[in-house]
Amino acid sequence: MSEGEDMNERLPRSLQGLLRMTAQQAREQGTPSQFEEMSEERRKFLEEAISSFSEDTYVKRMLKCLEVLSKEDVEDDDDDSKEMAFEDLDSMVDLIDNANDLHKIGGFPIVVRYLHHNQSLGVIPVLLQLLDNDTVDQVRIKALYALSSMTSNFPEGKTVFLDNDGLSSLVRALQAKISKVRIKSSSMLRSMISESLLSEDSTIKEALVNMGIVEQLVSLLHEQHELFHEFIADSLAILSENLPKVVQECQRPQLQLEKILHERIHELEKEDKEAFETEIECYKRLLAQCFGNTAYEMDSSLR
């Protein structure tokens, strides 16, 4: 393959790409000691690169996609063309420069309005099925990230999530053997609890208590320490600070919560007190709320 043919295969598609490519070639070839006439092959390559940039930029492609998405539905074929437009946009906005350009050209409002589209594919139920049943770890992780994005500060998405028993799926994900699934599901649970307090919506809190969430979360704390335990402890602390029933549940002797909290504080302070400072504070908040302010004091047998 000639040098020119190889260059044609990697023509840049954006101005940033053109500049990066030019700088890279300059570094590879070094700075010439004197000016030389440009070879015909080099001239042809640069002309094609600039032509490619001017004729088919990412911005122009995104504008074409937005034009398709802005049209009113007339025929069934419109749905297919709009799905293709979304797929094309998705492939482009992986690059942060393109995502910024999409915002600058007014693309976000056009895209967001499709969250309310009457041809919604019912994505949340599908994602919940993937989270519960898929055997590929990465699929379950991506499903969790998508569910989190669709429900965070978005009441309509949260309603669909709850109507499809999403809380049960989320709690089951906490039992997974995959660390990333546990971290993301516990983080999402904590966020949902916090948002429900800000909105004064008791639906999520009451649903969690009714499904025995306290016992399930405490049982997770009894396992060998993992990073997701911080979110578990914070969730329990938030619930106990707002629901007397949760405090009563935490105080049940069978759960041995006070004992495990003391042991975990001692363990983390010994391992790296500074690194686990936030997590330790969650345990102390939970101790104070459920067992009194003096509960921080470490039992002498643990020192």
C-alpha cells in the first residue's frame, strides 16, 4: 500500500483531528532546516483532508440528524429514520468535542423531548430484566447506569421504575457477586432515598421498609468489608434519621448492628483512618441515631 493510500484511510473528520494529525506528522518528521517545495502526493493528501473536513464535518452530520428528529411523524418509515438518526448521534457524541457542539447547535432540547414520545419502547422494564437475568456482567452494569440516568431527578422515569417493581430488582442487585454491580446499585439506592426526602415523597421510603430493607442492608454489613458498604451505611443512616420505625428495626438484638458498627469503625481506623473517613462518619451517624451519642466510644475489647 502506498503512502497516499494509507493517508486516505485516516483522513480527519474534524478540525481538531486535522490539527492533531498535522502536529503528529510534524513531530515524526522533525522540523526541516529549510523550506522545501511540497510534493504532489503531499499536496493531494492535504487538499483531500481539508475537503473532507469542509464537506462532511461532525457538526453537519449532527445537524442532518436533528433535522430528521425535528420532523413531525407522518408515516411509519419516519420512526426508522429517527432511530437511525439517534444511532448516528450516539456514535458521534462519544467524543466530548462533538457532545459540546451538539449542545451549541441546540440539539439537547430536541433529543430530550423524545423521552415523552408516544412511541416509547418501554426501556425501563427491559433494563430491569437485563439487570435481573443477564449472565454477562458488563450488561448488568450498563443496565444499572442506564436505570440510574433515567430515574435520577426525573419523576416520570422513577414512576415507571416503581410501577415495574424496580426496587426489588435494585435490592437483588445488592446481593450480586460483582463488585461494580454492588457499588452502583447501593449508590443508586442511596440517591433514591435522598431524593425522596427532598421531594417529601414517602413512596420509596415506605416501600423499602415494607420489603424488610433494614434487615437486608444490615446483613450486607456483616459481610467482609467492601467499598459499597459506605452507601449501605449512609442509606441506613438517612432512613433512621427520618423514620422512627427504622430506628426500632436497627435496634433489634438479632441484627447485632451495634456490634458490627463498632467492629467496622475499629477495623477501618486501624487500616487507614484518613482514607475511610467518610465511611467511618456514616457508621458513627448510624450509631448515634440508633444507640445514643455515647455509642461512638469503642468497647475496650476492640482497642
